[in-house]
Amino acid sequence: MSVTVSLFQPQLALHIPDGFLSLPIILVTWILAIALIAICLQRVQATYQERAVPLMGVCAAFIFAAQMINFPIPGGTSGHLLGGTLAGVLLGPWAGSLVMAVVFIVQSVLFQDGGLTVLGANIVNMGLIGTFGGYYLYRSIRYALGRDSLRSVLIGAAIAAWTSVFVSSIVCAFQLAFSGTVPLNVAISAMAFWHFMIAIGEAVITVVAVSYIWRTRPDLMYHPPRHAVADTSRSYSSR
Amino acid sequence: MLLHLGAVLLATESQTNTIWTRLTARSRLLCTLLIVFATALTPNGRWWTWAVYAISIALLILISRVPLLPLLKRVAVELVFVGVVLIGTLFRQGGDVLFQWGWIQITTEGVTVLGSVTLKAFLSLLTVNVLILTTSITALLHALAELRTPPLLVAIFSSMYRYINVLVDEFNSMQRAARSRNLMSDPRRQRTVIGNMIGSLFIRTYERGDRVHQAMLARGYSGLPPVAKMPQPSRLDVALLTLTIVILLIGQAIYL
């Protein structure tokens, strides 16, 4: 258990506990989060139909497992993947946000990683801003640089991953400050400093993972490159 | 390695026959939600309200006969976050200055915020953990379904819950394989290896999803899994829910 680490144990910083946010912030973020989940459920149901349950289930478990791996981040500590942009790049904005929301709900209820009342805020920060925002940033960069080249995909993924983590940490700092829990300057400097580094780690891992998938199974990506669509899908895993 | 694991094992039904476990899972979930929301939404500085809530949560812990050690272990995890607020109190203006050292000062307002927020987080964590340690996951999922959560969402939860351990195991075995080939010694290399692992795990995951879907179809699956009949709420459920609401309202009424 990593309880003994520094006060700023970076990976906890985006999972706000109960009692840290005030009523107005909680109300607004819950409404946003519920709307997001409702729309996502509809879109996912329409896209995947009866494949939705098994596919979303295993993908949520995948993000959950991926978040558990610690890797060294620049600056000396270790961090873990948040996975918002990765989910957006691989599954698309709707399924990606849904998967992230499911992961946060399960983490909060079963593992107390983030409180129940602030679930809305956590979903907005990482699902809406992280996945949705990250996905559209990635897509516009990718399409601007050339849809079917690995380079543009990776540049898009890197910038989107970094920005999404950094921006959601800033939004989180604002939420804490508006709730009167932490003064704004302290919240922003503490959050921005650590998440500047964490976001670099997130970008590196996202880029490596996406390029691995691009080279082995490009047809699994949300916007597969045109040359991959023609190929029939091949299985690389035996299990 | 992580806060998440370990907990999976605890999340089983451990308790025998107590008043709390005789309630339906739905009532238990509702009680927990009510208490947590009431605790967390009380404005800072209302100590007597939390005193009332703390007593009722203590009673809840007593009557549910939750094992205390696991309970406290799980609560300790999240309190790390309180550190951020602790730093915040050092720089906060307002109220009387209690202590000053250079430009760092501790004010009464800072102490109030720190105390309130810590207390709220602590009480909420206790309550949620009582629920999790006494209620099985399947019962919770049924309770969610009964509370009108979209069935698709509940089905995704249950399928995710089923595969968490599978994927975590797979990840651990990949990590072990990488370590035994000496790939994890250099931090720069390590990031590449982990990135590749995540990529390859996604491919395996996606294919597993397809296989699971095929298997479900082969067993006659047609969109949503069937929902079992759950025990109906009794008079005890109604009584305890009312009692919870009354206590919560009394707590709030102190400051009216």
C-alpha cells in the first residue's frame, strides 16, 4: 500500500474525496455528469448494440488495470496512467467517456478512490474534459496533419494526453478553490506543478501504447487508417 | 503496490445476522447515500451537526458488527488527500492569526476548514466502507437496478467487475515477464515497455470482449442479462430509512 508517500502523492490528486467540494459545485458537476452518461449510454447502445455490455465491461476493466501500473515520471516520483485520452483515441469519445465514468464510479464505490458526492466532479474532470476534450483535440490535430500517417496520430495523441491531464488538474484546482477548501493560488500552483510532470508521463505512455496498437492491430482503433480497413482482422493473442 | 487490490477480497459478505444485514441491499444503499450526502454537504464549521452524525454512524458500525481493523485500514488510504488542504491552511487569510512564522500563518479560519473537511471525509469514508464490507457486490448491483439505474449501465458494471481480476492478473504476469527479462531496470526503457504492455493488453482486451460476446450469444443472450428477483422491503426497512432521515434532519436543524 502506498500510504506512506508524500502529502502530494500525485496520483490521488484527481480523485477528490467527500467533503472537499461545496453544494453548488457538486450540483453543477453532477448534472453535467449524469447528462454525459445518459448520452454516452444511448450512443454506445446504438453503435455496439448487444456487443455493448461485454465490450464496455472488459474495456472498463482494462482502464482500471492500466491505472494500477506505476511508472517513473520526470521529476523523480512515480505516477500512473489516467487513461482518458487513451480511451478516447482507442474507443472514440462516447464509448471512451462511458468507460471512464464506469471506472470512476467503481473506484469510488468499491475502493474509496474519490468520494461519492464528488463523483460528478471526478467524472466531469476526467471523463468530459479528459476523454471528450482529449479526443477532439487529438482528432483535430491528426486530421490537420494527415489522417493516415502514424506521425500525425502520435503528435495528436501526445498533445491531447498532456493537455487533457493538465487542464483537468487546473479545473480540479478551481473546483477546490470555489468550494472554499483551498485558496486558489495554492490549489493552482500545487496542482499545476505536479500535473505538469504527470501529464508528460501520461503523454509518453499514451504515445507508446497507441503506436504499438497502430503497428500491430490498426483496425482496432476508433478511426482506423484506411489501409488497415481493407485487411481482414488477424488475431495475435492466443488466449 | 496499490490501494485498489486487497480490497477485492474484503468485498464479500462477512456478516451474519444483524439488523443492518437484515435490511434489503437497496435500503442499505439508500441509507448510506443519504448519510454521505448529508455529511459532505453540511457547510464548514457546523461541529454539532457532525457530532450527531458521528454518533449515528458509530451506532451503525456497532449494529452492523463490521470488522474494525479492515474498516480502519480502508479509511486510512484516502486521508492522504487531506495533505493538500493542510498546505492550504498554512497560506489562508481570514480569522484570527493563531501562529505565524515568516510568511506562513495559521488562522482560525484555516483550522476550521481543515478540521471540517477532514471530519467530513472521515465520516463519509466510514459510512461507505460499512456498506461495502457488509454488502456483496451482486446485491449492490441488484440494488442499483431496483433504484432505476439504466439497465445497460448496471450490466456494464457487472461485466466489468467480473473481468477486473482477470485483467489485473494478466497485467501482473506481463510485468513479471518483463522484469524477468531485465527490461524494467532502466527508467526510460521502462516507460516504453509499460506503454507496449498497455497497448498489447488493449488488443487482448478487445479480443476478449469479442470472445465473451460470442460466448454470451451462444448461451442465448439477447441484449441485457436477466435480473433475479430480490427480497421485498419489509417494515424494518421503512423504519430504519425513516429513522435515518429524521436523524439527518435533526442534525441540520441545530443550526437553523
